[in-house]
Amino acid sequence: MDSAPGVAPNINPRKKGITMKKLTLAGVALTAVALGGCATTDQDARSTADEALDTANDAQNTADSADSTASDAQARADQAYEMAQEALKRAKNAEQSAEQANERAKRMLDRATGKE
């Protein structure tokens, strides 16, 4: 039996070719599985990152909405404070006017009764 160059004498060259094809196909299949696993893992990572980004965007929107609500509440509180200040000023003016009216009424009563 003649052996082909570079082939061990105890292995049939035809069987060696079949074995090499099987190993090559197994290697390609293993690489495809590994890359498929990486792609799946990469896709899972992207999906997780997208979900995290969506959650972060939702949180930002909620925070923006809360900030807007707080700003609106602050504006209403400021307006209510200004109205209360104005009401207090008017109440003090009314009190002063009432005191002056009472003083005038007392003087008029005193004059009418001759106590002056």
C-alpha cells in the first residue's frame, strides 16, 4: 500500500479526508453555535439595555412632570400668599377706619350728652 505524502502510513488517506471534513464541519458548527450564542447574548444585552433606557426615560418624564407640578404649586402658593398679604393690608385699613369711626361716634355722643 502506497501512502500519500504527508499522510501517516497507518491511516487510509480517504478516511483521513472524511475525518478532516467531519472535523471541519464540526468546527464550523461549533463556531456557528458560539457566534449564535454571542448574538443571542448580545441581543439579550441590547434588549436589557433598551429596557433600562426606557425605564430611565420614564423616570425622567416622571421627574419632569413632578417638577412641573411642583412649579405650578409654588406659583399658586405665591399667588395665594400675595392675596393673603393684600387681604391683611385691607383688613388693617378697615380696622383703622373702624377705630376712627368709633372715635368720631364717641365724640359725637359726648357732645350730644354734654360731657365735653
